[in-house]
Amino acid sequence: MKRKQPSVIDQLRAAVEVSPMTRYRIGKLTGLDKGLLSRFVHGESGLSCESIDTLCELLGLELRPVKAKAPKPKQRASKAAKKPTRKKAKRPTRKATRKKGGK
């Protein structure tokens, strides 16, 4: 089974943990509370987009596209493979049900 790439948030958490700076220092430089950073690293809290942007800038991280495989197009079933549909029987019209010579 192919291993899935870690999410952006997981990568950011790992970058904060391996950073040579303490969470206190990161908090001072970014304006984020060190408690919030600690909760974020432990998966107990999230960060706003602005906070993530500031944190990435400080840690020298960037978001960039990864070449992904294009999804396979769905194959259309051929006419021969399709199940035949039943046609509904036509109901007789009023004219056809009248007796000849009647009113």
C-alpha cells in the first residue's frame, strides 16, 4: 500500500518541534501565545490562517504544488454491454376500444 503524504498541518507541527527555537521564542517572534503553540503541536488546538502564514514565514516554510497523478477517466459502457430496456406496452386509445357501429 502506498504511503500517504503527511498533511500540511502535520508538517507544520513537525517543523515547530524540530526547530532550534523554543516555543517561547517562536511565540515572541510571531506574536502567538506559547500555550497556543503547545496545544497546536499536541493536536489539541488549531491555528488561524494568518497564524499559520506567520509561523511558516518565520520557519522558512512554503506551500507549493506537488505533481499528482491525474485520475483515470471513467470508461463508458458500450451499447452491447448495456442491459436492454423494456418498452412499456401502449394502452389502447378510446377509439380502439369503441365497438363498431356503436354511438
